[in-house]
Amino acid sequence: MSGEISPTGKRSGPGSSPELRASHADQDRVVDVLRIAAGDGLLTADELDERLEAALSARTLSALTALT
């Protein structure tokens, strides 16, 4: 996961902790990314619904990162 961009918009690295709690702002950023991906045809409506539900109930940054 090193070098990936986290839901906070920052690059993850060896010193980052993906088990940090996700904030509402983190969830909102992932929701925006998912909606854009669906608009670009990268996700079906069903995939979008599943991922939005998961994003809004995610508790950690790693759970959010897995959705994108």
C-alpha cells in the first residue's frame, strides 16, 4: 500500500497507520470518488450502491481505501 493515496488525500507510507479512524470528511471524499467513477462508466449502478453503503459505514481509513 506504500505510495498509494489515502482517503485523506495524502500519500501513505511506511509511517502511516491505515487503522486510523475515518472521519466524515474522509468518507465524503471517497463517496465523491466513487460517484465520479460511476459517471465515467467504471462502476455499475449495483457496484456503486454497494460501495457507497460500505463507504458510509467504514470506520477506518484502510476500509475506505479498499473501496477505491
